[in-house]
Amino acid sequence: MFRLAADEELTDEKLGEFLRQHAYESTFRYQQLKNAYETDYPIFYQEKKPEWKPDNRIAVNFAKYIVDTMNGFFMGHPIKIAADEDSIGKFVEFLDQYNDQDDNNAELSKICSIYGKGYEMYYVDDAANIGITYLTPMDAFMIYDDSVLCRPRNFVRLYLDADNVLHGSVSDESKVRYFTQKGRLVWEEEEKIHGFDGVPATEYVENEEQLGIFEPVLTMINAYNKAISEKANDVDYFADAYMKVLGAYVDDGSVKKIRDNRIVNFTQGMRDILPEVEFMSKPDGDATQEHLIDRLERLIFQISMVANISDENFGTSSGIALKYKLQAMSDLEKTKERKFTSGMNRRYKLIFSNPVSRMKKDDWVKLHYRFTPNFPANVLEETQIAQNLDGIVSQETLLSVLSVVDNAQTEIQKIEQEKERAQETAAEDRLLERLRDEQQNVLESAGS
């Protein structure tokens, strides 16, 4: 964590120190995590073996599997946001749609799973609307004060241009400054007022330790890749074993006949010793290798606490047994949910503080978030639960039980609209029926 005393100025020298620390961490930690997710493992860079030896390089990308599985479990269903007032709910719905926030949330969650943390930045765009974008910790970092509350002091965003020159911006509680690094920091004269009541960015974390979800098992993933590569080398070795012939001379022509006809036929050798013909093979370590590979695979999923949903035995479970298999991942999801909720509170607190939002600064406390873990849906069971809850809880709570309902408030509005249309239709039908009766009575009176 980058810390700066509350009464200390962020000088060029201090910022340069932070930039060097960030570059070091990006190079020696974040880049390795990024490489692992993108299937760029150390196995591909090991020293080459001699030409006559098999040299397979196989990487099983557990890192990507773990991240994507957890992200799908956590963000497979978009976050549902309810507001105490309709005007607040409508603004949040517009804001989220304008910024494709469901996708932003999913990408931010993935970034946190890979690197242990990620960032969200806020700005006012050319259309005078509030924009939201996400950044990896390789592209930005937050500077906090040295108090126990760790208040954000500055947010630094970085990028390289086409000439590999570093550019960046530094935001504080009121303005944004821009710089270029050309041996030293060169600042642009223009400063911009961002309009937010605080540093216009939020740091989201995967957990308190800010560890990526596969980071604790990365050494095991590398060991697995090495073991399975050596296993493939052994397969190639046994498929290309050498034949030895003892007690007889085999010329080139005979070697060709043996290879083509696959028949070995020698007369009695010298000193009444029959020729010995067999393949040379090294000791078979297949059982040991398989045991190591199986144990590494089990430990990778066990320590990462992410379920191996591709396992053939996983799909045979149902009901409560399936939830027990997902218990560890569910616990991990709850921790991430609390951290994400904290970040979202800061998101809307900052956005509502900007005059462009036309919201009151404290309206963010009227928002309520609902995360829905992506368990295999049992709609029949959900509807039965909803029916049992009818008359016990509010309609909004009742509808939120159903995974098929994305937004309970919107669904309630649709139900009310359908009731109004049904009532209007029924009233129209009664009116038409009365008119027909009156017309019939007039005709009967005229006939009389």
C-alpha cells in the first residue's frame, strides 16, 4: 500500500518513488499473475533439452479456470440494486445502462480475482454524463494517508504511448493533473476540476490480504505443468525406444528387413550363445507420476477453494449435496461480496456528490444491493419457496427469491401495470355489455 502523511505534500520526488515501487511490483508480481491467466507459464522458458530427447511443453491453465469459474459463480447473475425512492432507482438504472455496468462489474471482479485488487475511475464525459471505467493495478494505484482509516489522498493512472513514453494523471479531492515522464516528471499547465467530493476512484479488493484467487496455488500449477510435460516425454520415449542386439551382427540391409517385416530371425551365435534381441527401456515411473499429478490437481482446487465443476462426479450430485460441494466456494463468495459492497458504497457516494447526478449527497445510503450466487437454478423449488412466503414477507422480498427476476422493483411495476390494463379491459367489457343490453331493450320497446 502506498502511504503519504496527511500533512505531507506529494512532491515530484515522492511521486517518482511511488512510480518506481509500482513498476517493481508490476514487473515481479502482477505480470506473473497476468501471464498465468493468459497461459504463459515458466514451463515454456525452461532450458531446452538435447535434440535427441523428447521435450514437450504442456501447460494446463488452472489459473484461468479458477478465475472464470469463481467469476461466473459470483457475477453470473448481475447485481440487483433496489432504492428507497423511485427517482434514485431510475437514476441508478440509467447510470448502469449508460456505462454497461453489468459488464464493468464482471470485468472488475475478474481483475480482482487475478491481481487481488482492481480500480474503478469516475469522470464526466463530453455528453455531461458520469462515466465509469475499470483499471488493473498495473495501470493505476491509490495513495492513502498514514492514518488508521487509510483515507484516499491521490489516485494515479498510467499508460504508455506508441513511443513507449509514460504518461499519467494524478487526482486529488478536487482536481486532476497530467504529467509525462521524460527522465523527469513534466507537468501540463492545465488542471481540471473533476467535480466529485473526494478522490474520483475506488479500490476494490479480493480479500483483506489483496491476494489473487489462484496466487496461493501458483507454485502447484507450475509443478503440475512440469509433471505432465515429463509424463508426455516418457510417452514419447517409450514410443521411440532403442532395440539392442547382442551376440549377432546386423548389417544395414538386415536392419531394414527387420524394420519392414517386423521379424527377427538369427542363427545360433558364437560360442553356442543364442543372440539376444530386446528393446532398451528405462525404469517405469508411471504410477509415481500419476499419483503426483492426481495429488497436485486435488490440492490446487482444495487450496484455491474453487470447485472443480468439470469433475465427472460433480454433476451426479443434487440438492443439499451439491450445496455442500460448493460450500467452500460459497464462503469465498461471501467474503468477496462484502468487499465488493464496500466498493460500491464508495462508488455511488462519489457519483451522487457530483452536481451532474442531480442527486442529494446522502442518497447513496438509500441503495440496497443483492448478490445472487450462480448456483444451478431450481426454478420449481424457488417458486414453491415464494408461494410459502406469500403473506409473510413483502412482495419485493418474495420476488427477489426468484432467479428469473432480475429487478424486483421493475417486476412489481410490471405487475401493477398488468393489473391496471386488466381492470381497464374489464371495465371496457362491462361498458360494452351494458350498451348492448340497453340497445337490446330499445329494440324490444320499439318492436312492442
